[in-house]
Amino acid sequence: MELQVRLLPTIFFFFFFFFLTILQHSSSARVLTVSKPDRHDYAASARWLVSQNIWGVLSTLSIDHDGAPFGNVVSFSDGLPEKGSGIPYFYLTTLDPTARNALKDQRASLAISESPVGTCKSDPMNPTCSKLTLTGKLLLLDDGSEEAQVAKKALFTKHPEMIDWPVDHDFHFFKLEITNIFLINWFGGAKPITVDEYLHAKSIKVASLLQ
Amino acid sequence: MELQVRLLPTIFFFFFFFFLTILQHSSSARVLTVSKPDRHDYAASARWLVSQNIWGVLSTLSIDHDGAPFGNVVSFSDGLPEKGSGIPYFYLTTLDPTARNALKDQRASLAISESPVGTCKSDPMNPTCSKLTLTGKLLLLDDGSEEAQVAKKALFTKHPEMIDWPVDHDFHFFKLEITNIFLINWFGGAKPITVDEYLHAKSIKVASLLQ
């Protein structure tokens, strides 16, 4: 009996650190709501990259630098994972060059990487680390339009901080109307994928476990 | 004596999990070789972003899509942290559109975010999460030139995997000759910073501790 009593603190600390270890492992891993699709399913792979990323680089033609391609880090959303449409929406201010550029010339592209998702095991430029560039037109959505409401919901659920961004900063909702898709998700160069295949990709299989 | 012997396995496991906990904490934190500079030092802030990131989005004017801005995820290096020059070097293949675009029209920009560094506490588009766009000319370096050797060392030390990339894939070294710098590292819009200030930034203060 006395032995058991003396062992109690040790047993307590044993389990304390055991659970702490598990907890820390959980917090360092990224919670993937949807697992990486089969690499042969190009449309699902592209949609997965869009749904899992929260930021990318949006490139426009610079009015300040004589039409040079100007990439800019922006947050975006196509909706919550498993509820996304594949269409990237943005909340941009005309205080920033990208929105001003797009209002002059709509040509634009959004580039994203698998790297921030946390599933790459190689260099970000290794073809097994997926990357995607959606090329198209960056369109301003009419305030109060139905699609502006869709964009607002998609953005504010994935980027809750945006709700409090200053209203006097001339923020507006934009969308990228996709005309071309450049996907690398394995060796062998860009994969053939049409905009129609991308937009109508079947639901990505669900795997709500930690990866 | 008997009590001590019986306690030994428990004590062993106690320390085992204790060290495991510490180890996991270390591996989940990102090792920053150089701490984030004072935000008022724009040149140091920009150089820090370049030195700490290993990939970004390189935008060129697409020859396949009638001059549209084409962003592409690429690895880059300006040298090892504390030894970098601020000049981004790339190892690009003409099998990829970006190199082909640049050989037709050199205008380009490289966009990077603080987000992958792991020091952002807000949304990637919050101005406190730094972002940088370097605009300029994407130049092919002559194979065998002195600067190609500099590029090779900068890239292969930061991206060791590149050493084994297939030699028959027409990889070449490129550099971005910077003409304009767009830096957001706090509220209040883009910060004033010249290319000269950027290239001649004083050494960033060293802090080799885990952050």
C-alpha cells in the first residue's frame, strides 16, 4: 500500500507527459479535411489544391511598370473544403496595385503550391509537390449581386479576419474567371485538364483524419 | 533497495517521454537562422524575406496565352542566410513555360510571403504578415560564367535535391535583375525602398535560437 502511494506522483507525471506528447504532435500536424486525391485524377488534384490553400499569388499586368507581370500575395477562397466551387474569389482593395491593374486589364493568373498544405516531401519545385496556375480574367463583382454574396460567404468563412477589415479601404469582391489550367502534380510535364473538367470535378473523397 | 529497483522502469519512461516532448516541440517549430528585423528597416525586412524563403511565384508574360501574366511556383535562392546577396537565382528548364516566356520577353516579377516562414500570426493578407514583390528582368546566365557559378552555389546549397535533377532536361541558371521593389510589412501601404538600399542592406542581426 505504501509503495503504491509513493508511486502515484510518478505515474501521474508519466501520463501527463504522455498526453502532452500526443497533444504536441497533433498541433504540429496540419489537419487535412480532405486527403490528397489520386494523382491520375487531374481535376480532383487541381480542385484539392484550390480548396486546401488559403493564399496564393495573383498576377496582373502592371499599370505602374509598363505592363510588366506583377505577382502579389493574396488570400482567396473558393468556399469551405468540400463545399467549394473551384472558382477563386478575392477581397481586394484599390489601394493595392492588383485591383487597379485588373480594372485596366482583366488578364490575370493565380498560382498556388502544395507546399503550404504540408503534404510535400520534396523540394517545392519537385514535380511530386503539386503546383497549379489558373489563368483567366480577374473580374470585379457588383456589390450586392448574388455572386458577390457567394464570394463574401466563401471568403469570410475561410478568412474570418476579413469581416473586420476597414470598410473605408475600398475593398471589393473579385473572381477569377478561368480560361486555362496549368497543373503539375507528378513527373512528365503539365497535365491535360480542361476548365470544364475542373469545374465539374466529382466530389473529392473525404478523409477527415490527421495526416 | 527493492523499491528502487521497481521504480526504475517508471523513472525511465518518465524521462523518455519528457525528452520526447521537448524533441517534438523543437521539430514542430521552424528553425530561424536570422530573426525578423525591425519593421522600420525596410531593406533588412525585404532581404530577410528573400533569405528565409525557399520558393515563390515567378511571373512572366505568357507566349502561350497572348501575353497574359503567368505566375509559376518556383524554388529560388539568393544564397544561404547571412551569406545571401539579395539577388534571386533560379534553376529553370525550358520544358517549363516560365523560362520560355523569359527568353522571349525578360519582364518578370518574384512574389514571396512571410507565411511559409512561420512567423505570421494573422491572415496572409493582413499587412503585418509581410509580402514582397521584386519586379525586373529574368536573365539567362551564360553556362560557365562566374555568375552562373554563384547561382549554382546559392541554389544547390539551399536546394540540395537540385544536384540530382536530370541533366538532359535543359536546366539553366537565371537571375532576376531587380528594377522595382514592392514591400508590405505593416499597415500604411507599400514601403518606400530603392533597389540600391535593398542590395546594400546592412547585415541582418543574428539570432540563431529557435523561435
